[in-house]
Amino acid sequence: MKKQDFGVFLQFALKVIITHTMTYFIFGLVMSNVFHYGRLFQQDIIKDFMRPIGSPYVLAGPFLQPLRGLLFAIGLWPIRNFILSKKHGWLILWNIFVMFGILSTPAAAPCSIEGVIYSKLPFWYHLIGLPEIMLQTLTVSLVLVWWDKRLYQETKSSEAKIAIPSLWPEVMKAIMTGCFAYLGYVVGGLLIFAMSDVQVDMDAAAGDLKIQLMFVVAFVFNVMGVFFISKQWLRGKMALWLIFGIFWMIDAVVPFLYQLLIFGESSLPMTLLLGFFPAVIIAVSMYINYKKSS
């Protein structure tokens, strides 16, 4: 692989990782609450097949999705140009996911034909898992093809080749911005504790892995968001107030859904306050550290 091709692959792989990881987390949170996975996994036969939803392995699952995203990127890379050159490339990609990744898996996986034939899992369990994986793979197909097609079209001209930024410095800059945004959660959390009538054991909260994972998840989403949105900011296609609004939504919705899934309850006003300060920090960092081209 030529050096230039390797750079394009890295950008493609990063897009696949971001798209897969974010949709996996969002649809997992939504569907686990809609279908009550916690109770579902405790039923006969199912509990011998699936780990409890509170298991550390289950909590660690979303953080291993970037590895799966990388494997997807490696598998799709040889046919990337074919998919992007077609008018309905997203439908071709989704067809691959559905036919080979869901319905016709080599192993007897849930929701697959082999799983229905060879496993003891009840038929309703195969059906109840289809909405999540069908919608998640559909969203991945739509977003990834739309996102990557822009680079595919731009690389046809020499001007676009000059405009492609170096990958790793952009990644590191996004990570640093995410780290600064983490301080905003500290400020918001302290304000919530000060406003709350409930006495909170700070030492116990600091040592609670589930609470700490919430901020790690938010950090990952912030880094991914900064990496993508900074490109629009540099091109002058997105206003600073809109960037603030997007990250305020991200930094409020992610803790809200996480608390709803893990703890069974959440407060939207509190998470809105919690997400306000990280959004401010990210918007200010974007203004200072990402200089728009004239």
C-alpha cells in the first residue's frame, strides 16, 4: 500500500470506528430500555447464554467496539471504491451487513438462520434482537457512505489532496480538547452536589466504577465529536454557537441515557446543567486552537 493510500485508509478506518462505536452505544442504550434487556437476560435459557447486564464484561463492551470498527474497516477497504461509486452505495453496504453479518452468519448466532436451527434459544429471542442490529447497521451504512463519499469525491481533484489534514495531529488535538472538557464535568458535578438536598458521599462516588465509566463514555463521545466537527469549523461551515449547542446536547444526552440504563433513573435538568460547562470549554478551545482558514 502506497503512503498516500495508507493515509486514506487511516481516515476511512477512523470514520468506520467512530460511526460504528457511536451508533452501537446509542442503539444499545435505547433498545436495552425499550425491551428491558436486564430482565430479559435473567430468563430461563437466556441467562445461560447471556451475561447479566450489570456484568463488568457488559459494561466494558462499548469500549471494545473501536476494535470491531477497525476490523470492519479492514474488511470493507477492498470494496470501498465500488460502494462509494454507486448511487445507492449505502444500500449495498447494508445488504452486506444484513445478509452476511445478521441473517447468514457462519456460526449459530442469535437472529441468524443458523441460530434458529441449531441453538436452543427461543424464537422470540431471535426476533427481539433484530430491531437493534437492523437499525444500527442501517444507520452505520447511511452515515458512513455519506461521510466517506465526500472524501472520495474530493480525492478526484488535486486541490482536495492538499486539503486533507494530517491525521494523527488532529486526533491528538481532539483528545486534548476532550481532556479539558472533562474539567467542565467536575464544575457541573460540584454545582449539582451543592444544589442537591441529598447528602453525597464523595469518596464513595469517586470509587464507584459505574459513575466513573459515565465520564469516560462522555469523554469518548467528545473526542469523536471534536475530531469531526473541527473540520467543519475550519472550513467556515459551522458557527461557534452551533458547535456549543451540539456539544451541550452531547454532554447532556450521553450522561442522561447512561444513568437511565445503568442506574434505572435520570434527571434531564441535572444532566443539562452537567453538560453545560464541558460544552463551553470545547467551544472556547475550538475558537482558540482551531484557526479557520480565510
